[in-house]
Amino acid sequence: MDEYAWPAGPRMPTPDALRRSWTATVAALPVGPRVAGEVNGRQPFGVFILLDGFPEAVALAEITAMPHEMELPALGARVVGEVLWHAEHNHQVKVRLDEWTRSAD
């Protein structure tokens, strides 16, 4: 699939909303728990995810955690994964998708 798009749409939080909610986002989503959401943006380096229950948070699943034989999920796909870390400089929750972990086993 060669469909790439930056995250957008009415559900996408603004940069100001991401910044304001960052401390609460990190507290609510520490490293380790499982999260689910919808792919809202797709770039060659990974997918952006709007997280269920966290309207002012955005996650990024980067291809560095994706097995070589797999493809990025499509826009609108439902995904589940594990919180790996937090990128404070751009207010993103980094996630490794379950489908990528299962493929590596």
C-alpha cells in the first residue's frame, strides 16, 4: 500500500491540546500498558494512532519496531499495542503494535 497521509480530521488534537495534556497523558499511559486505537496518519516511518479513551493524545508506532516482512496498517485500521516510551519533544506516546510482536515470535 502506498497511501500516505499526515494525521488529520476533526478528532485530531491540536498541537496546543497535546502540549496542555502532556503531563496527564504520560501519567495515564506509563510504559507497559496495552492501548488500542485507530490509525489516523500513515508515513513511511510509521503510523499515527488516535488512542481510545484519550482524545488529547496521539501515539506513533514506528517502523523500527516492525518486522521486515510486514506492512504498515492502513488508514482507519484498528490496532492494539504496548506503550514503549514517551517523546516529550513532540508529545507522542510511542507504541509497538501487537501484530508486529506476534510476527517476531
